Amino acid sequence: MSIEVSNVSRRFKGETAVNNVSFQAEKGEIVGLLGTSGCGKSTILRAIAGLDNGYEGTISVNGNPKRGTSKELGVIFQEPRLMPWLTVVDNVCFGLAGTKAENQIKAKKLLKVVGLEGFENYYPKQLSGGMAQRTAIARALVTEPDTLLLDEPFSALDAFTKLQLQDMVLDLWDSYQPTMIIVTHDIDEALSLCDRVVILKGQPGELYKNVQLNQPKPRSKADPELAKIKEEILYSLGLSRNTNEKIAKEA
Ligand SMILES: Nc1ncnc2c1ncn2[C@@H]1O[C@H](COP(=O)(O)OP(=O)(O)OP(=O)(O)O)[C@@H](O)[C@H]1O
Ligand SMILES: [Mg+2]
């Protein structure tokens, strides 16, 4: 489904955390929300997920304004948030309607997709961070949500696991083309996964710019065009030192 965030602001006790942010995710698009810490990325994602209704502005799904959670929206948080007293498979099934047998079949199928075949009966404390996050991904997918909202899903993981799970996200997208909004502060992650990157800046966070990425996926990490875009993004976030002058001259 398509998601439209229009003029969304969020204040906490009179302090503005997000100021007048608007952007769209078209159906099947992978959109990155990129920005430095504290600029309001999670706040915006929670509003889209329906977990926070205290914002001003409008969030529309397929053109219809909405508030509140929906089964069509799957959320993957930065940390896995598994229930420690349930096994991997039961964590994935938790809260599902349907018979236990049916649910287990569904969950086991997804656990295979995320590379956890054979670990179904493990408890969360027996899992590595990457395995726990894979379980959380399977749990988000088990309701077959049309749209996935991911809040820095891989930021706690080592570089290798992160790359593997990023590839998994692309495979998932290939399998049914869900709309995805991925919060990240990892520019490489945004550049390898996203069709468009929405850059937020400042505190309160405001929309800075939209960067369209038309390169076919999977993308080479060595793509010179992407390297240039990365420098531009670093520059626009005030994080590039050596290329500031060069890009400023070209602009
Ligand atoms: N429930 C809350 N009550 C008060 N202030 C909040 C609340 N949630 C967020 N904020 C404030 O809103 C601002 C944005 O927070 P948010 O968590 O959205 O940032 P973020 O971009 O996700 O940062 P990070 O990359 O570190 O996760 C921060 O200044 C934060 O202190
Ligand atoms: Mg956050």
C-alpha cells in the first residue's frame, strides 16, 4: 500500500521533536528515512505504525487518513523484543488467530526463509543477536503485512550479519514487493536497499531532501555513482570534511 506523511509534527511537553515533515512511500517502494541521532526518525515511524497518535498532521494509507495500528503494517524494531519464556517458533506465532498447527506450519516456513531452520525450539537466551533479530523479522512477516516498517533493524548487528540480513530483505522484497520504510543512520544500508532516501536534519527534525536512487538491485558497493551520492549525503548532513569544497564548487 502507499503511505503519505503530510505535515507531521510531534511535540513532547511543548518541545518540538519533529517539525512539519512530509514524504510518501509508493506501493512497493523501499524508502529510507535517514538522519542523525535524535532528529525524530523513530518518532515518525511510530506515528506511521499507529503506536503514537499524539502527532499533528496527517498520515494516509492508500489515500485515506488513518490513526492506530493495522494488521497490514508489520513493524521491526531495533531490538528483537522477543518473549523470553517462549521458543523461537512460539514467538513467531504469538498472537496469531488460527489453529496452533496451522500457525506452526506458517512460522516454520518463515523461519526457514530467515535461515533459522533447526532453531525453532530454542529460547531467546540461546540465540545470538543476529538470530534473535531474524526471529523478530519472521514474527513481523507471519501476518503477511502489506507494508513493513523497520526501525534501524540491523544497527545492533556485526557487519557480516548486517550484510546478510540486508540481502535477505532484498530477497523478501523480490518475493512479494511489500512497501517498506526503513529507518537507518547507515548511509551504505540506505544506498544498497532503497529506491528513495528521505533525509531528515536538525533538532527538531525537518525534512532536508529526497534522494532518488534508480540503480538496479542488487547494487555493487563499488558503484561510483553511489559513492558520489554518499559523499553528497555526508556533505548535506555536515559530516564530510574532505569533499565539502569540491561539491560546493560543483553545485
Ligand atoms: N516519548 C517521548 N517523550 C519525550 N521526548 C521524546 C519521546 N520520544 C522521543 N522524544 C524526543 O524526540 C526527539 C527525537 O527522538 P527519536 O527517538 O525520534 O530520534 P531518532 O531520530 O530515532 O534518534 P536515534 O537515531 O538515536 O534512534 C528526541 O529529542 C527525543 O528526546
Ligand atoms: Mg530511533
